Amino acid sequence: MNTRLMTGIAAFFAFIAVCFPALAWDYEGHRTVNQLALASLPSDFPAFVHSAATEERIAFLAGEPDRWRNTQDVTLRHANGPDHYIDLEELGLYGLKPESLPVFRYDFVAELALARKAHPEKFRQIDPNHNEDHTRELVGFLPWAITESYGKLKSGFSYLKTFQENGGTPEEIANAQANIVYIMGVMGHYVGDSSQPLHATIHHHGWIGDNPQHYSTNGRIHSWIDGGFFNKIGGANLAELKGKVRPAHVVTIDSRSANPEEIFQATMLFIMDQQKLVEPLYQLDRDGKLSGDANTVKEGRAFLEGQLLKGGQQLGDVWFSAWKHAPSDSFLAGQLAKRGHGKQPEKKAP
């Protein structure tokens, strides 16, 4: 590839990265993922999540990380933006492979920085005027966002169980449940992101680079997949999708239950599987199957609804795994024991 073409591609890539934030699924799509995950939970899952108000809260929270993106606060943009994607094809530039990434976010960041320092010639120049939030050097943190959320949820279930079994007050138990609901809802956004193939590729806003198959280079393809298609056809069929959901179980790797320390690996495998669908998605678009027109809608609808279903199923499994893997909070149990024989903490006067 000649230097002028490489420079042009790099400039185009920088332009679309700035002009088209990498959202995934519109709010309604993210709600659907969380609602499908709720529908997957088996009967022995903690019942408090299934009140009408709580299910609505979990569905509403699916949109929270995108709401954070509406601010111009650069520190929040820096922390939040890269959590929504991972551009898997870029890993090769750093000498990294998707299946062997470090499980710790900052170890990964260190590897990126070291590779850039050792081989600056491999990487496109970054325009500081289009990098106010200092994210253009990053590949994305989506699998870490999901894995870290799993850890937070597992912690929430740990201290909820401990409060319930060791004399916690009704207020403590209610607050622990509220924390769990918040984490469940917000983390659903990132699992939903992982089910949208354009969140695992450099081709997130149109095909870049060599394009012998004549895929779309239109940056608007991302927003069309996220919601434009569903808006045109009247939305995803939630009732029908709920009928296809299987009961949630512990996240699996190669058909076996994953251990708690393997959630990152399982998450990466899920994302890698969705990245394999990037070309099929572009093929559907090229062939008019994602236009939303009545005579071609069936195939496009099946593909995109299938991705929502995968996201909901994966999310239900992650929630279920966090609950099943949650140990007793031994430190909290010790603190509760000091209260002695069911004695409750005194309430402070207002």
C-alpha cells in the first residue's frame, strides 16, 4: 500500500473517530438486551429483581453509560468512552492477540504504551486537536468493563448474602439490593455493546482500507445498525425474543462452566465470536438486506434481533455467574458478629 493511500486512510479513520462516537444499539436496543436477560433468570435467582419497578429500573439503566457520553467533560469522556468497544484488528500492531490479552486493564495499557514507544513508525499520527480526551491512542476496554462489572456485582451479592444471613438491618439489606440493581443495569449496557459486531472492529463507521468486496464506507452505517433499521420496521419483537431465551446458567468456556477467574477469557471469546460477524453484516448491508424495506426485511431483522438475543443471553449468564460465584463477605460477617445476639446498630437522630 503506498504512503499517500496509507495517509489518506489514517486521516479518514481519525475523522470518523471524532465525528461519529461509537455508540451501540439505541436506548431501546439496550433496554431490550436487559429485558431479555431478566427473562432468562431462573426461578431460584433472587426474587427482588423481578418487581415491576425494579425491572423497569434495570431496563432504564441500560442507557446510563451512553447518557454519560452526552457531557463534554473530558475526564468523564476519557474514562467512559473506550469502555464501549475494542478494535480487535489493531491488536496486531502491538504484537498482541485477542485470545491472550492480560486480564488487568492497566497491564494492557502499559503494553500499548511500550509498543508505541518501541515502534512509533507503526502507528498513525494523532491530531491533538481531535484528541482532547486522550483516547485516540487506545484500542478500547470493552472486555475489561464487563469483567470489572462482574466483579462489582459478585461483591454486591456477597455482602447482600452476608447481611441477610448475619443479622443485617432491613435498611442495609434494601441498600445492598439497590446497589445490585444499579450494577446489573449499567453493566448490561457493556454486554449489549459486545453483541453489536461493529464494537469489535476498526470498521465501526464504514469499511476502511482495502475493500475488494465493495462494502459501505458510509460512516452512518453504525447508527443505522444501532437503531435506524429498527426504527424503520417498528422495533424489535421483544415478546417473540423472550420466547427464545433459555434459562441463564454459569458462563461457559468450551461447554464447561467457567471459574470466576475465567470471566475475562469467556468475555473475550464472546466478543471474538461477534467480530466474526462484521463481514456478514457488511454483506447484508451491501446486498440491501438491511434497508428495512418490506421485501428484504426478514433476513436483516433475523440477524439484528439475533444479536440482541445473544446479548441478553450472555448478560443473563454473567448476572447468574456473579450470584453463584459470590462468596460470603467474611470481613462484614465479623463486623456484624460484634453487634452481638441480633443487637442492631442505633439509629442516629435526624
